[in-house]
Amino acid sequence: MTTRRKAIQTLGLAAAAASLPINTFATTMAKQKMIHQVYFWLHDVADTQEFLTKAVPMLGKCPTVGKFIAGVPAETEKRDVVDHSWQVCCTAFFDSLEDQLAYQTEPLHLEFIEKYSKMWKTVKVYDIAI
């Protein structure tokens, strides 16, 4: 058995993937499905319902967004690992990293930011490859 074949068998798929050309890896990643979660902490908690029902739905109308959901913290038990401090979260599903990148410059997304960014004091984004 050749040394390269032994190394691939020993190290598994990581070694095989590492031997692929960079452009093959980049093409695969660009087509990677992903979830984009955005958490908002508002200046005024009293604005939560308006932000949830009027502002956030704009994001779900962006053309590259697949499924879109939005909500508020569930009234689950208080535990050290659970963060209930945010007011609104939205989750957008994308068919590819390319679609998520297009979303970033989508006029409706930019309009949302321009029109409603004054309502939040903090925003955190978590992107998940699936």
C-alpha cells in the first residue's frame, strides 16, 4: 500500500479533504446551506411587539431567504445556561453562503437597518452551517 493511501486511511477524511484544491473547497462552502440567527436587545422593551410584527418581517421578504421565523424568549425555567435577556430573535434559512452574502446587500435588508436600527441597543448574529 502506498504511503499516501496509508495516511488517508490513518487520518481519515480530514487528510483527504486537505489534499483537495482550494477552489473545490471554496465551491463546496459557497453551496453550504446555512441558518442565520439574529438576536436583538431593544432600547425600550415596550417596542417589542411593534418590532416583532412590523420591522422584522421585512427580513423574511428578502428574495434569497428560504424559511423565516421570528419570536421572543420562551418562558422557560431560569438556568445559568439560558439567556432570556434579548427581546426579539429572527432566524433565516439560506440555501447557500452565496444567498446569505446577497442578503447582506439586499435593498430590503438595508432599508430595515436604516429604518429600525435606532430601536436596538445591541444585535448579535450567529451563522450556522448545516
